[in-house]
Amino acid sequence: MKIRLTGLPAEVESAVAVIGALPGFDVTGISGPHPNRGLSRLVRVYLDIRLISPPASGQPQPGKEIPA
């Protein structure tokens, strides 16, 4: 999977660390920060992530409705 993060440099750096520590995901690639266009202070980082374990039992599955 490819995930794009956009934010201030410190926010993006923190988010990369949090995502990298999530169980069940293997971060296989991280792009360097790319500045957003124009006069923006925001940057973009692209993560390549591989799912390494199925969702835990009882967790919502993509495309499935969550019972109310």
C-alpha cells in the first residue's frame, strides 16, 4: 500500500514514527519530505507499507458495516 502524509515537517515526522510502530504493518519505504507547491510550509511524505497480519477477530473489516 502507498500512504501519503501531508503536514508540517514535525507533524509528518511524528506520524511516520507512529505508523512505523503499529503492529501488523511493515513499512518498506519512506520518501524524503517533498515541499508542497506554492508558499506552503507543508511537506509530503510517501510511505510504502505491507500488511503482515490479518485484522484481529472482532475488528471491522474493509467494506463491512459496523453494527450499531
